[in-house]
Amino acid sequence: MRHLSNPHAMPQAVRLYAYLCALQGKACLTGQMESGYQGFEQEMRYLLDKTGFLPAIRGLDFICNDFEGCVCRAIDWHARGGIVTICWHTGPDFASGYPESQQHDLNWDEALTPGTAAYDELLRGMDRAVPYLRKLQQRGIPVLWRPFHEFDGKWFWWGRGGEANFIRLWRLMYDRYTRVHTLNNLIWVLGYSDAPGDLAPWYPGDDVVDILGGDSYKGGAQGELYRKCAAIAPQGMPICYHENGEIPSRAQMEAEHAPWLWFMTWHSRWITSDEFNTEEKLHEVFGDDYFIKLHQVEDFITDK
């Protein structure tokens, strides 16, 4: 069985990772991204109303400095037996939101050169999340941490510097969070997009990645994307459907040979509109025992 990249990972993270590794190819965890457009429970209430179930994984976002809110909701979800994943839509100041994540950019040479003012500013921004991730660590809550997603699509600033700069950025955050700030509750999730091109040059390395996956809003099980991810992942590394629009059914995953470890549907209209996920599709997926719901998640929390 594969081990976490961080040799000092806390026991709860180690147990969660072992659970995930053991599930790969045998079952699929359900996941749902939250939004705050109509209250942060909109998507969860919708799923519960339509299917009678809640997802195993809750997706949160530090977007627009929602650190305290994310921490509170993560604590609640963990207490209910769920798995927490956090992303971060922000500009290079790490203090903004979605528009800035696409419209702003770095001076890459200066920002990645130790000793420069731009480098120090980058570290200060990056460190803004540390106290909040530490709060979760202090409560024994492991986090599927998925920073800098869809980097290979180059629509976010963190991908526009190209492959080499992205890898330097990823490894800088990993070192900063893991070795400098000793955040031992993080499981590092690398999320590609479905943009065309070779994925391998973007890979930061086995020593700083724990789970690998891809995003796609094109429907179906995206078998080609799964195979591209699997070609990069080392033996035993879980492969997840990092973000999706239409939820893939078991039949679609089997037909396309794409045994994703989890799916995570995007929020608002992606889950609440029949355009992407009909009630019939939701019943098919959430009524299938192959897909693990909140109440079925193994107890990886308690000390043993």
C-alpha cells in the first residue's frame, strides 16, 4: 500500500489515506462542492431532498478570504463522519476571488527567486491559509488539500507561468506548509484539467503528491482523461474525478474503464439543474451501493 508523501502525517490523515487507497477500483466516493449563493447548504439540501442521501465528501473553497467559514463548516462535516476537501480560488495575493484568479498574474522570475520582495510577498500570501489549516489539524481533521487546480489549462494565474514554474510553485507551497509550518493533516491532491496536451511535464513529483486526478465538465465518465492521469500516477496512487459537471454512473465508468476513486460535482446549477444532472440520474447514482454516501464512510477518525 502506498504511503503519504509527508512522513510526519498525523494518524487521522494516514488512516484516511489508507482507506482511500484500499477503495481505489472497488468503490467510488460521492462528492459535492458547496456554494454560498443561496446559503452554504443549498447543494446538500438539494441532494438530501432528491435522493435521501448526503455525499461522502464536501468541497470547500477559501475564496474571498472565507477562512473562518470554511473551517466551521469543515469541523461540522467531519463531526458528521464526512471527508473534507478544500481548494482556493484566489489571485496571486491569496486574498481575493475568482476574477483575480484568472485576470491577475505574477512576475514569475522575481516571485520565485528567494530574497526578492516579490518572493517574500508570495510567501506572506501563501501563509494566509496556515492558521486555519492548523485549526483543523488541532481538531484532528485531515484535509484533501487541492491547491492550484486545472493548472495545465492555463486559465488561472498559477498555470500561466508554464510547467517548470508551476512545479516550482507547487513544491514551494508543499515545503512551506509541510516542513516550515508542520501542517501534517494535509493530503495533497493534484488536479489536472481536460485541456489537450501532455500532462506529464506538469507533474511535480511523487514526493509531493498523494492523489492525482482530473476535472471535466464534458459529461460521461471521461475514460480518456482517466487513462492520461493513470499513465502519470505511480503504482498505488488513488485517481479521482477532481471536479465534474454531469455525474458518471457506474455503467458509464465500467464502459469507459474509468474507476475514479471519487467524483465531486460542481455547485449551483451543475447539481440543481436537469440540464446536467436529472433527478433520475441522481437516484441512479446515489441509490447504487457502488457509490459511498456520507453514512457509509468508514470511521477513520477515532484512535485505535
